Amino acid sequence: MLQMKSTIPDSGVPIAPPAGNGADRQEASLHGEILLRLRDYVVEGNIPEGARIPERQLCEMLGISRTPLREALKVLAAEGLIELLPNRGARVRQLSQRDLEELFDVMAGLESLAGRLACEAISDAEIAAIEQLHYEMYGHYLHRDMHGYFQANQRIHESIVAAARNEALKTAYANFAGRIRRVRYSANFARKRQRWAEAMREHEAILDALRRRAGSELSDILFQHLRNKRTAAIEHLTEPQEPALASP
């Protein structure tokens, strides 16, 4: 299995609060950075599914105390990435094959609807922004930078949902997206389907339909995109895992 890139520094360099106009702003910025790095660390598979969260190790890696770490863990639990254990810390949420099938089907329905509604309401500026993200994502793909690719990829999907102008849909999407974010990331490593290249081709079709505001077509493409991702996720789940490569 490929070694997944981490955004957390190997040494215990503290995350310095940025310069700002007030302690509240600094605290919020610091919390956001801790959350972002911790979320990426979990999503990118650095802790095995079902494994306990190594709080002491993470505190050392991030250069923070237990209190801000546990606040960030609460957010990740609300997103569905981890589970809090009463008086026993937390562990990475483990999803069964049935869980994956059901969650991806719901996400396929939500993204399909988002695509149809977005084509009715999206502005030229929003399409241009998504197009820019697409080319950023493609650049990361060419450089085999999975971390950068996935960040741009998620922003594209979130932008389409936002363009649907439907708060109920946006809330439902956010609720389910967190629960499968880790699996969505790892599915790109599925060897049998060469999923990463397949996903890139599908995104070309997504962008083309969006440019033409072809709502019905985009709806179908997004639904199949999530179905293909589901298949790759399940295949990756059942693949024999190879030892992780040493970091360069």
C-alpha cells in the first residue's frame, strides 16, 4: 500500500498562533489549524481503522496540549471520522462493507440532486472558480500528489453542492461527507480499477456538463461517479494490504 502523505510535521514544532487583532481570533485560527491537520492525518490513513487515537503521540507531533487536541477530536467525532469512547479516549471509526454501500448510495443521491439544482442556479463566476480548481486538481494528479489532489477534489464537490442554493441539501451533504471522507481518499489507491485515473476522467465529464449547465446529464454523471467510487472503496477494503513504503 502506498504511504499516504501527512501534513503533520515529524518533529514536535508547536503550531504558532498567527498575528492578529485579538486573542479570540488567534484562538479560533489555532483551533482551525489543529483541526485541519488532525483531520488530514486521519483521512490519509495514518491511523488504522478501528485503532485507538494515540493522543500523547499526536500532542508531541503537533506541539500542543491535550485540551486543544481533545476539542479537535470532538469535532472529528461529530463529522463521523472517529468515535469517542467513554473514559477511554477515541478510535478511528471502522465501516463495514454494508456501511460503505449504504453511505455511498446516499451520497450519490445527494450529489446527483446537487448537480441538477446547481445547473439551474450557478453563476459564470462559480463555474470559472470550479474550472480553476479542476486544473489545480489535474496538476496534483500529474505530480502524483494525492494530498493536494484530494483537497482540490473535495472543494469541487463542495462548490457544486453550494451552487445548488439549497441549505437542507448542504446540511445533509456535510453530515454524510465526513463519515466517508477517509474512505473516499483511500479508494483512489484501489489497484484493480486504477481508480485515480478513472476519477480524473470522470471529473473532465463533470466539468464539461457543468459548463453547458446540462442538469440532467450532470446529475447522471455524478451519480455514476459516486457509484464507481463505492466499488473502488469496497475493492480497496478487501485488497490484501502491502507493507507501507518508507518515507523518503
